[in-house]
Amino acid sequence: MATLIPGDGIGPEVTQATVEVLDALGSPFEWELCTAGMAGIDAAGDPLPAATLESIRRTKLALKGPLTTPVGGGFRSVNVRLREEFKLFANLRPAKTIIPGRYENIDIVLIRENIEGLYVAHEHFIPVGADPRAVAVSTGVNTRDGCRRIARFAFEYAVRNGRKKITIVHKANVLKALTGIFLEAAREIAQDYAGRVEVEDRIVDACAMQLVLNPWQFDMLLCTNLFGDILSDEIAGLVGGLGLAPGANLGEHAAIFEAVHGSAPDIAGKGVANPVSLMLAACLMLEHVGRPELAARLRSAISDALLQDQVRTRDLGGTASTKEFTAALIKRL
């Protein structure tokens, strides 16, 4: 069993397309349908209903469409709450070229620490005079154990998957404590992999620039939470956008796989959404449960549909609807 969270906006459309493809593939998943985000509020009065949490505790595995997070107010990010609730400390974000474009032959894996840093969102306002929100304060937290844990995960991933180099991304020249401890812990763990995985470090702003100028110098990026959030979107841009980028949130006792793009309410219900991000996330999910051969078949079918059949949704320069792309993909399985 696996928990299925369709999400908000275009979420139900891309989720339906992904489930249809997985069924055609003969995947091992049986789904427990749950809600979260705005759909959770509509169904249960809570953006993260207790039934959804209980389902993930039971299945330890979930596929999740995009969720709406209010900007500047409203409820706290459900994505962040899920990571914290299930201690999903590792965020895996691979970016690999499918459609040749401005950048070709990109193959970068970003590993992001997922439950510490500035994303813990310990925030408050300080009133001054008549303004109750005159000063905003946010506190970031990185622990040495947490930094070691994500570094160990990254190096183990590199060894298992034949990756050659890890670039540790930081801002230790300015944020000497918050990201200095991350750099220090990652270097410590790197010593255990000497001779097997090359290691270097890069200040985050320099790394962002170099990703534009020469992305082929990078193999894997190891990032703190906030820097990983930003750079993972940048590397997605190198391969055509968030519609082609999957994500996995991994912990010791649960795993949640997701489309990394937003809920796109402006095109919701129009049948034009690109489902590839969630389908590639499903590939990561298949690998996680020990079915790499099915993941390989699905990736191959996606590539063939996009490149050989030239069936593409409009965000990729085509005219296909979500259903048309899904049908073309199923023919390739």
C-alpha cells in the first residue's frame, strides 16, 4: 500500500495521469487516497488531516501532487510539516536533460538537508510603537548530528550510484556558525570516502553563478535547506523547468515522493498541465521499493514520447493536452 495525495490546483490532473501510467506499467502500488493543503481544508477542515498522517504512518510511502501554500500569511507549509512529522531529513532532487535546449547533457544530483536551517521557520515579530509587526526575526538551526547525517546520506548515495564528486555548498564566509558547522561536518564525513568520492566546496553565490556558466563541472551538490531549495530550482531550469524535475523526501521510516512545481491554479482544470515531474518522482519511488527495471521503462517511455513522438504539453513548446501526452506515453510502455 502507498498513500496518494493528489494535491491542489493541477495536482489531481497530473496525479490521475501518473496513476494511469503506473497501472499500465504494472507497478506494485495499491493506493490509499488522502487529502492535504487546500483540499484537506475542504475535506476535513485541516490542511494536514489526521487521516492523512495516519495513512503515511501505516504505509510509510506516499506520492504527492503539488500543494498550495499561502504567501505571507495563512497556514504553515504542509510540505515542511510533513518533512518534520516523519523526519524526512534528505531531499533528493536530480536534474537530467531529456529535451536538448540551451543546456545539453546536464546530469546533476542535488542532496538537500530537509528539516533544519532557516526552514525550521522559528519566526516572530517585535512591536515598535504602534506597529505590532515592526521587526521580523527568523532563527536558523543546524545541528552537527543533522549535518553529519545528510552528508553521510550524500556520500553513500554517490557510492551506490557511481557518482564521482560532491560539491559542498555553504556561506561559511559570512554565516560562520549556521553554515560553518555544515561545511565542517561534511568535510569530516568526506574523510571516510577518500579515494572513492572527490569533494570540494563552493560558496553558494559563486555556485549559483557557475551553474549558469559551466554546469557540467558539477556532479552532486550537497546543500543546507534554504540553499538547496533555491539551487534545486536553478538546476531544474537547466533541463527545461520544474515540469521536468522530480523530488524525493527520505527518512529512516518513511518516504514521500513529489512533483516539485507549484499547484498552478491559473491552468487548473484546463487539461493542459505537464505531468512529467510527478511521473519522474514515481520513478524514484519505484527505485525506492526495489523496482528499478520499471523505473527505467517509464523514463525511457517519457523520453520517447517527448523526443521521438514529439508529444509535448505547451510548457515544453507543444500543444498536447495532459490526456494526450499520457496516452502517447502509455503506448510506449
